[in-house]
Amino acid sequence: MIAAILLYPLIAAPLVYFLESKTINRLAILIYALLFAVGSVALYMGLNPIEFTTYFGLDSLSMLFLLIMALLFLAAAIYNMTYFNHSVVSLKGQTEYTVFFLFFIGSMAGVLFSQHLGLLWVFVEATTLFSAPLIFVERSRSSLEAAWKYIFICSIGISLAFVGIILLSIGTANLHSLFFWDLYRNAGRINPFWLKFAFPFILVGLGTKMGLAPVHAWLPDAHSESPSPVSAMLSGVLLNAALLGILRVYKLMTLCDLHYYADHLLLAMGLLSLLVSAIFILRTNNYKRMLAYSSIENMGIISIGVSIGGAGYYAAMLHVVAHSLTKGAFFLTAGNILHRFKSREIDKIRGLLQTDKINGWLWVACFAAISGIPPFPSFISEFLLVKGMFQQKFFPTAILFFFFLTIILYGMGKSVFRMSFGSKLLGIPAEKPMLSTYLPQVIILFLLLFIGLYMPDFLDTLLRKAAGELGAIKYVGLP
């Protein structure tokens, strides 16, 4: 199944490009999403080998990220079926979009499957090359600026990560391997000086793709200018792929008894991400940029969870699930708003609940889910994270955490409720709702409610195993 998931874009993309058909474009993405979903479930259930050559495989950590990606990709593919119905993008533009979308998905899957640090770096770089044209699909001046900013900043970040990998390879002495299992098994042979020297480069480099402050500048522009299915995948999957790369090296730091050093760096970037989000969410008048700053915030929360350790590992992994699914639904709903109102400006949108009740309530529900309001799982993850802070006596961190989250909650809530309530604006056409533009978000939100009210055993087990991978220890679990 790993081979099928990785090779599908190489087979489908040339056919899509030469046949140039709207129907084939949509079916190619939907078929890939179904293949991805079936393959991911089969891999999780052990129905297929979880290794494809020595370079590709899965462990508990990447399995969690894979299942999240499979669900979000299927939701985005269903939404994509009607996304270009009223678009000004030409057939050729839609075909190019489909080709790059397939390769973008394949490159992110490659990151999750990679068992070699160098190969992981190659696929992370590939995600930049294949996603940049997707940001520029609408061919506007702002989308061109966002695409170039994305390429420029992320390329610098990836270069820094490459320097970190070189420094790490110097520290491995005679090991001559960057396979993760070799690094973990021989952690005691790695020179700690070179490892401490390498980690900041890798953290900042991959942190650029993850959207951590202060190397986040590309993210608000790219997320706001991208088509909604792409925005959902950027926020819900691409950031996770970069996070996985950081966590791979973080585990090595833990095995070398250098986790304290890595924890301080993650904590600093996590808190800085919350600060940046709090400042800019109050100032932005673009609701897609608002969601982008929310992504920066949540990546910061996950980083803080990892830095806390113990129960923080579990909280971080649960928050990965909560944020990825919620933000995917949020961006797809934002696409509906953009289609109806033809504007990204918050001040020009009022009366969502009167114009389109389903979309209006989806907008409010997504806000509740991302804000950590019970019973959504983000409440549980943030509660566990705060509990871990108090257990570890991180009292100043807890105070800053509450302070920043209060500002972010106020800023987002003010914008969401201004858009949702109030009098309906004149001149907004009434349209018949299309099932594909609502169904993915509805299903995702119901899944989030189910997870919050009753944690499935398989998910709890997967979260515990992923948390154990992070700490290189057996996770004790919830009290």
C-alpha cells in the first residue's frame, strides 16, 4: 500500500495533464483520496506490510499523522468536486492545479513514510515545489506575491535544515547512516556537541515549514491566497509533516539525554508563536489570514506540549488531531463564505446565519472547536497541557499561556460573531446548497464531538504509543 500511495501521482498526473478534462481532474483527486484512505486503514490494521524498501515505513508516530492526513484528504477531495464550478480559472489552469495537487499529496505522504533523515528532507523540499503553484492558481497579484514569499522563506528554512543534517552527520562519527533506527540504536555513539549544534538548525529550518514564529511570515499569505482545499491541506497536513521531522530529531535528543536543551528551544518558539498570533489576530481584517494565525498559535501549543514532557506528550498528540481536523473544516467553510460573498474582508461579511444557516452554524461550530470549548477534544488537550505545566511547576509558562489564549479567543470570537450574526447584507444572492460543500465539515465536526465525549480505544492507544515514541519511554496514560 505504501508503494501504491507513493506511485499513484506518477501514474495519474501525466494522464490528467494530457487528457485535460474537468471530470478527469476531479475524479483523479477523489480516486487518490479513496486509495489513500483505504491504504491507510489497511496499514493501520496490519493487512499490508508497513515497510516498502528500507527507506519507507511506518511507526506509531507516523501512523497517527497518516490517518489524520487520510481523513483530511478525503474531505478536501469531496469538497473539491464542485469547487471550480463557478471559478474563473481556465480548464488548463484547473488541470495544472490537479497535477500539482496530486504531487503535493504524494510528497507529504513521502515525508510521513520516510525512514531516512536525508530522504525526509528531500520530500519536505518537494512539498514546497509542488504546493507553490497551487497558491498561484487564481493568478492574482496577491497570490503571486504569496507564492514567491512562500518559496523564498521556505527555501531558506530548508537550507538551514540541510546544514543541521550535515552537522548531525559529522557527529555520528563512523556510523555512516542517517536511517532513524540506526540513529536511535546508536544514540550513545553520537557526539553531543554536534547534536546540540545541529538541532537549532533543524528546528528553525523545519520550523519554518511548520509555521513557528519567528519564521512564520509565509504562512498567513499562503493560507489566505490558496484555494480552500489547498488551504485545508496546508494547515491540517503540511504543518504536521514538518512537525514530524522535528519530532524525529527530538526523539534522538531524548535518547542522548539532551531533551532539556531541545525543550527550552521548543518552549521559546511555542510561546513566541502564541505572542505573534495574539498580536496579529486582533489586527487582521481577512478571515482566512485569521485562520492562518490560528494555525501558528496551535503549532505553538503543540510545541509547548512537547517541551513540557510527560502528560504533555499525550496532550500534544491529541492537539495535533484536534487542530488538524478542525482547521481543515474551518478552511473549507471559509471557502463557502468566499464563494458566496466574493470577499475575504471581515468587515464586508454580515448575517451568515441569515444568508446560509448551515454555513453560518458550521462557522460558529468550527470556532467553538478550535477555541477549546467543551466537549471538543481541543479542550481536553489544553486541559492536560495546563495540568502538565502545574505538575512540572511551569507557573510563568502557564500564566503566559492563559494570557495569550485569552487574547486570541477574544480576537477570533469577535470576528466570527460579527460575521455570523447581524442583519443580512443586501445584494447577496440566494443559492441552493451543494452537499459536497457542507458534508465534509459536518462529518469532521461530528467526529470531533465523538472524540471529545467518548475517546475511542483505538485512538487512545494510538495517542499513547505516539507519545511513547516522543519520550522514548512507555507512556503511563491518563489518570
